[in-house]
Amino acid sequence: KQEVTQIPAALSVPEGENLVLNCSFTDSAIYNLQWFRQDPGKGLTSLLLIQSSQREQTSGRLNASLDKSSGRSTLYIAASQPGDSATYLCAVYRDGGSQGNLIFGKGTKLSVKP
Amino acid sequence: DAGVIQSPRHEVTEMGQEVTLRCKPISGHDYLFWYRQTMMRGLELLIYFNNNVPIDDSGMPEDRFSAKMPNASFSTLKIQPSEPRDSAVYFCASSQGQIYGYTFGSGTRLTVV
């Protein structure tokens, strides 16, 4: 059974710091991986989608990497800002099989202090 | 595009009452998913549809839960009768396929008292 773990569960950093959020999954047979952001009381906003053939994706100050063999992904946020404060969720798509196999981690709650 | 639209945003109901949550997927997306989010269990897939047909409902917790998708632009999730343990945020998402990822709605926060 695929399990997705995100460490740490919560993180507080001063504004301007570069930071890394970690995601690990137990079954390396994944199709692709998606990082989301969730603001309090809001829905999920897609940040980056990494296809299984890719090793990383970049969008602005965000960079996500994927290492299927080790079952890990990282989300790097450069020059963090208070507006980055949110919960970041990692989700993996199972390789082949049912479309519905999107498994989520429980997220890392990030707080960026001014 | 307005994205995935869910209604209502908030619902407070008494135990035993029927609750209906609604979702309008993004036009052209042929997959629709219902998820439930709680503090204890995180995000859990309840059911998903492909071309309006239910494909996997193994995540539906009990017979009290049912979902329908009468056409490509509308889906409902119904709970009858509702119980306090059903209190959660319910999300709807749609997709063109795994390669494109999912788009989520803003969710419905359900409170059963």
C-alpha cells in the first residue's frame, strides 16, 4: 500500500530564508507527483506537476525534484516571503492502474515570519 | 475558466438530516473526484467518475454516502442520514487525465451537530 510522508509537519522560518520541504513515498512505482498549496479554509492550489520521466520542475521561486528510485521528492522555496505561509501537500499518482490512485501526504505547515 | 465550482461553501446541519453537496467540474475534464479532508486522516478519496460513470467507490465510508454524476457538468455527493463524524471539508476535483494533474474546488465545510 502506497504511503506518503511529509517531514516536517510544521516549519517556521524568517523571511528571506531558503527552505526545503520533504516528501517520501513507499512504492516507487509512481506515474507522477504533484505539489499543492492549501491556505487556511481554502482549497488546494496546484504548484508543480512532475511527470515520471522528469526529475524536476521549476516555477518562479519554487523548484521540485523527484527521485523515484529513492522514493523522495523535495520542494525548494527560494527567498521565502510571508505570503508563502500555507500548508504544502505532496501527492503521488500510482503507476498505471486506476486513475483514482492519487495519494496525499498530510502536509507541511509553513510559517514565514516577517 | 472559473475552475471547479462547489456549493455550498459551508453547511451546518443537525444529525439525521440529509446533506447534498454539489460540484461543477471544469469543462472538458472527463474525470471527477470527491475527496474528504479531516485533521486525523488528511485527504481521502471517496469516489471518482470517468465520463460520468462511477469507476471506484471503495472509499465511500458507508451506505449513507452516495454520489451521482447525471451529466458532464454536474455531480452531487449526498449523505443521508448525516452524523457528527461526517463533519469534514469535502473537496471536488476534476482532471483531463493523470498526465495533466488535478484541479480542486474550494471545498464545502460540513458541520453536523
